[in-house]
Amino acid sequence: MGPDFYVNLRSGSGKGQSAMRKCNIVALILLMGGPFSLFGQTASTNTLISEESPVKWLTFEQAIEKSKTEKRKIFIDVFTDWCGWCKVMDKNTFSEANVAKILNEKFYPVKFNAEQTEDVVFSGTTFKFVPSGSKGTHQLAAALLNNQLSYPTVVFLDEEFRMIQPLPGYQKAEDFHRIIQFIGEDHFRTQKWAEWVSSYKSPYTEIK
């Protein structure tokens, strides 16, 4: 799942929506065969969302509720408490005003701890925490990341909670702004990535 859009971002091949695989996240976990049997015991609880962040972070459940009255794309930051680069991205990328503005206006931005222990119920499916030694992984995180458990990874879902793209690794604000504007403003539906890059107007140009 997802490599078609990686190609879009990196080389510009493929054409918008037609180049993407759409898959509901409930279907993902069913395709993976349910619980992940290689795991085994307890983990940390969900981390509280910082009230100081300019991004108006929601829980996954809150995003579901808001989507019932106003459809938006869903942006999910999948993180862990021990992930150093997750904290750097919080400090340097999500706190940047231009990035926060797009996330707040074009998406429902969600913070999701990949090691939270609380169940998440979505579309009739209950996603659970599956322990492994002193830690473990939440089934929802594994489904969102296609079981490629790398942190930080951000995930873009469309208005119907279908997968647009997971994007692993640390992203600088200048690079990330270009990506979230491409997706948030629906340019990905009609333009190749290379076309978008050539027309993109960076708000950081004058700063540099």
C-alpha cells in the first residue's frame, strides 16, 4: 500500500487520484489477519496532547465525530513517547505557523500514540493494543503504517477515511509545507508532483 504516491512525490510519475490505491483502514487490519501474534505484554498509556501547540490536535475518535458533520481529510501523526525525532518534529515542524495553518484549516489533525493501551472503535471494528515484552503496538497504528512500524510517520486519509499516503521520517517545515499543501488543497488529484513543485510558491523564500 502506498508506493504509487511515493513515486508521485519523488519522480512525478502517475496521475493524481488514478495513481493511488484507496483502502479503508478497517480493511487493512482484516487483510493482515487480525491480531499480530508476534507480540506479547504491557505498554505505556496514551500521551496527552499538548495544549501549547499551534496545531489543534484531536484524538482519532474526535476526528471521527467531527467528520460526521463536516468532511475533511485526516492527518495523523503516529508517534511514540521514546521517539526523539517525533519530539523534534513537534518542536520544529508542527510548531511552524505556516504548517500549523494548513493542518488546522485543511485537515482534522490527529495525534496517535502507537503504543497507547486504550481501544479504538472505528466502523464496527475494535482496534486494540497488542503487548510485546515491556512495550507493544496498537493495532490501529500497525494498520495505518501497513505494519511498517517506523517513527515518526505521518498518514494522510481522505474524507472517507481511505488511505492517501503514509509518509515516514522526519520532515523539515519547509519541505513539509509543500507536501501538505499539495494534498490539503487537492492538487494531488489533478497534478503530478513534479508539476506541483515547479508551480509551488514557498512562504519561506524571503526568510532565507
